[in-house]
Amino acid sequence: WGYSIAAARLKIKHFVWQRIQIEPSAAWHQTLSERDGDWAPAVDPFIYHYTFGVEYLLDGSPVVGGKGTWSLDKRNYFGAAPPPDLKAPPECAQEAGRVWWGMF
């Protein structure tokens, strides 16, 4: 906050690039492979902000505020990466779950 206030007082201008990071979740849909308008491809962001868990029931229904049958949540892996044999997310899961699973 200190930098933001000082920059504003000094009238320093910044360019805000909306797609520098994405923050997918099972709770809302965020397309990763399609274009988001004419100016912003949704692929290859610089940062995948891994804040929210990606939790699903086996039928592909998202789980919000709890642990799903299929889970990719950093809170489940303190001190270690997810296991190399982590099963794929359910077929009906949103794209973010499949993309992150593929990254691990």
C-alpha cells in the first residue's frame, strides 16, 4: 500500500495488464485456452496465482468451502508437491483443474 500511495502522490502512471496473472478456482469458470476478446489471449499468463483450491466431486460438480473427492489444493500438500500419480480430474471439471493437473 505504501508504494501505491507514494506513486499516486507523485503522479507516477502505471500500465495495468489484466492478463499478467490468472487465479482460477472450481468456484468460477475461467477459460485458459480461448481468446478473451480481441486484445487478450487467455493462454500463457505469466503467473498462475494458486490461491484457491480446485475441488470437485467425481461427477464434476465444483466444491466450494470444502474438500472434494478430487482435490488439487495447496493446503493438502504442505511441505511437498502433489503426488506424481495424482489422478486426472473428473471429465466434467473445468479447464483449470485439467491444466493444473497437467502441470504437476
